Amino acid sequence: MDRRDFVSSMTALSATGLVGLTPSRLDWRQAPIVVNGERLNRHLTELSAFGRTDTGTNRVAYSEGDLAGRRYVQGLMTAAGLDVRIDTAGNILGRRPGTDPSLPTLLFGSHIDSVTDGGNYDGDVGSIGAIEVAHTLIEREVPTRHPLEVVIFQNEEGGTIGSKLMSSGLTPTEFDRIMRSEITIRDGTEIIGGDLTRLDQALRKRGDLLCYLELHIEQGGLLEQTGIQIGVVEGIVGLRWFEVTFTGFANHAGTTPMDQRQDAMLAAARFTVAINEAIRSEPGRQVATVGRLIAVPGTTNVIPGSATLTIDLRDLSVDTLTHFTTSFQAIGQRIATETDTTFAMRPTSTNEPAPTDPRLRQIIEEAAGSLRLTSRRMPSGAGHDAQEIAHIAPVGMIFVPSVGGISHSPNELTRPEDATNGANVLLQTVLTVDRQGLG
């Protein structure tokens, strides 16, 4: 690095908020390589235009906004100097060869599709950040031993579809699921350039990848509340979804005495309160949510004969998930007995916890420290593509703050300096993992 490079590097460091790095504290010949923060945030702003509506970002999978956004990021990847292709699963991949072609690929990236009426940062920060890391390495002519691949996974919001197709595949019936764009996964994958007849070519097996790294916004408020700049993700929580039904007896609301009712709605309400109390009564970071409740017949003057509700239970520990599943069943049976109703609870979806790799956690922490950024370990309460890739490779995740803890909303915001900080930690992590490996 010559003095002109050093000046450029220090200018970029200033843009990240890394102040106070005087010559006495940081030798210019040892200054860390940093991303171009202005370019990264400009690209984030440009990407936000695709799928923008009056109600938020609507770049849902396979929509016109999604297709336009995909074309935009492919252009960025090509301009960065990556060899760009779409795999048979519809994922966008940008590759840079390593100096040793026998080594496994170091994969990093995220997604750009959005929820309905979403924001401009979920997925986008990790995707644009990954492209910026590759761009920086290429323009600074920094070689890597391992081949590098930037990935933009398709349809993360519809069920981590692209990463599933890379790691484990889908069942035939899953391909017929209709997305918010009113297009099936089957048709959508073809629309974006995939090829369902050759999906086996998109699958990666254990050993193909050195690791997978994902930069992402926190989607919660812990980092902002504590003033911490970087979250080191310990793992992605496991998920258990259930449908619960209480069945009583529908009868006239005016003529049935209170002590003679079999009120399914009352049972469901008591159950909702009881599982909240059960979750909060034990130490830990487990969460449970009743997100939907339907009473039948749903008429003002009729006692509900049945009530169906959903439970979303999440934690990093399988034992904790199992414990509360058993607890909820016991609570439901007790309330059914007390209200003269019947209780049924059936699972509707299960995702196992995906711990991140301990070596990658340590490397990410050290990368943040080398940039004078504060960090803390924390779980991810939301699902991510990393959860699927964890089946075939070590994974690491880097979180950056979400203002107000708001996500999946037009009000979602991650500040420019935080996006830049996250990309710089990703860059240092890539360089360290490439140099040291994970052995």
C-alpha cells in the first residue's frame, strides 16, 4: 500500500465512523482495507426504487419489481468484475477465482425480495454489502486463496426457497405453492431463469463450501438500545408452529346462563393468556406468539362453538422447544376440562435451530474489534437463508442495528454508517477465513 492508497483508506475509514485512528495508533502501512461506504449506500438507495409503491417496498418474489431488482444487482456484480450466472434454482451467483482452484468456495450474500409493503434494508444490506466487498477486493487487486462467490438467493421471504434448493431441495407439492405475486414457485423459478429439469445442478454438498457468511439487519431493537454496533449471531432459532382448536357448543348468547356454557372462545382466550405467562415465567430467550384466532360461527349473538388459534414458538434450544410444546399441551387440556370443551393441538411447521459456527463467531468478533467496533453475541429470532445452508456448511452471521427495532415495514431503517460498518466486518471476516481456513 502506498501513501495515496493510505489516504484513500483513511477517508473510507472516516466514512464508517472509525474516528480517532491517529498515526500513532494505526500505522498507515497496516491500515485495514475498507469498503467504499458512499458507493454501498448509493447502491442501496438505487435498489430501493425497484418495487417501490405508496405503501412500501413490494418487491415480492417473481413480481416485476423483483425481476427489475434482480437485473439491477446482476449489473452491479458484473461491474464489480464478477463472473455472473443464474443457477438452475434461480439464484444469482457472482464468482471470483481464487489462487488455489482446489480449495472450496467461500460463499457470502443474502436476498433482495421483500415482503408485501416492506422496507429497503431487509436482505438488501447483506446483498449490496456482499457485492461491495467483492468489488473492493477486485478493484484493490487483493487476491484470495479460495474462490469467492456472492449469492443473491431467490424468494427468501416465501420460505427461503433459493437456499433450500441449494442445500436440500423441495417436495413436488411445495413447487405449486402460490406466492404473493400470484405466481407459483414452479412458474416463478422458470421466469427468473431457473431450470426445474436440472435442479440437481444447483445442489451443493457438504465439502463444496468452505463456509457461508451473511450480513443482515437485526430486525429487532437490541443493538440500538444497547448502543452496540455489531451483532455476532449465535444461531438462528428453531421454530414450532401449531394450530390449536377448542370445541364447545354453539348456543344463543342471550338465553344460555353463564354457568351452563361451553364457550370455545373463552377457552381460547384463557389459553392465549396462559401460554404467555408460561413463557415469561421461566428464564431464557424463548418466545411464543398467538398470531391468529378464528371463532365459529363468528356471530355477535352466538356463543362460539369452536375457536382455532395459531402458536409460533421459537428458541435456540431443541430441549426448550420440546419442553414448552409439552407444557402447552398440558395447559390446553387443563383449560378444556375447566371450560367443558375439548382441546386439539397439531403441528403445522417445524424448523430446527441452526447454530452458527463457533470459529466464525470468534473471527467476526475479532474483525469488529480490529475496526474498533463494539460487538455482542445474540440469537436471530427471524429465519434466514443461513439456516438452510447450515445443513451443508459452517455459517456465520453479522447483524447491524435496525432503528427502532422496526422491520418488514416501510419505516425500516438502518443508518448508512451501520451498513458500512457491517460490510467492513464482512470484508475482514472474508479475508481472515480465506487466510486461516476453519480447520
